[in-house]
Amino acid sequence: MECDTVSAAPATTVGWREWVALPSLDIDRIKAKVDTGARTSALHVENLELDDDGDITVARFEVLPRQRHDEERVVASATVTDRREVRSSSGAVDLRPVIQTEITIAGTTVLAELTLTNRDEMGFRMLVGREALRPTFLVDPGRSYLGGRPARP
């Protein structure tokens, strides 16, 4: 019996943690945890302000791309596409604004949804969830930084 195979573009393999760029938000590099257990990606933001004019909601916020370095801040804004209840790893449910933006991992750029939240107590400022990974990436949970380290600005 013959088996039909489906050919697809080769997937990019990433590790359980990677350097990520968010070009639409002017973030050249941020360390992210790749988490297939999380559906949606999440970004740590501070000073989040939502401006709702009735038709669209714009989020204005600051991103601190380097863990334990609060002096480097990137001011960004994006249109809010949704608001979702998200259950954290501790079980708490939180209503978060959602934006769509480009994410570049290991040289591959995809459009992904990000929830904006406070991840200050977490080990990574960003979490890349499975919706952003599918179908472009394969995850090797035993390896890290397969995409390399981006050059420092």
C-alpha cells in the first residue's frame, strides 16, 4: 500500500528560548520563551494606555526589551484587535488587550497576535505561543537560541 505525502515548505526549527524581533514595534531583539502550551503569545508592557475613540482602540505602551535592565525602553503603539480572557500559569484569569504584529524568529517573519500584560515576575519578557509557531516552526525543546544572537545595536 502506498502512502501519499504532502510536501510543504521546510519548517524552521527553534529552541525552547529564542531571540525575537518585533520590527513593527521597533524592537530589534527581545529574549522570548517558546511555549507550545500557550495558545497566544504575550508581551511584557508597562505604562499601558488604551485610547478608545468609539471606532478603534489604540494601545500605547512601553516595552523593556532587556530583562533586568529598566533603562532601555521602547515606546510603541498598535491597534487593539481584540480583548481576551487569558488564564495565566498560576490559574488567574485576566482580560488582556490583543494586538497583531510581525514577529521575526530565526530569520523567519510571521504575523502573530500578542496579548499585552505585565510579565515582570516571569523569567522572559515575551512568550511565543503555538498560534504564532504553526505551521512555520518546529520546536526542539532540548535546545536554545537556534536562530543565533542578534547583533547589539
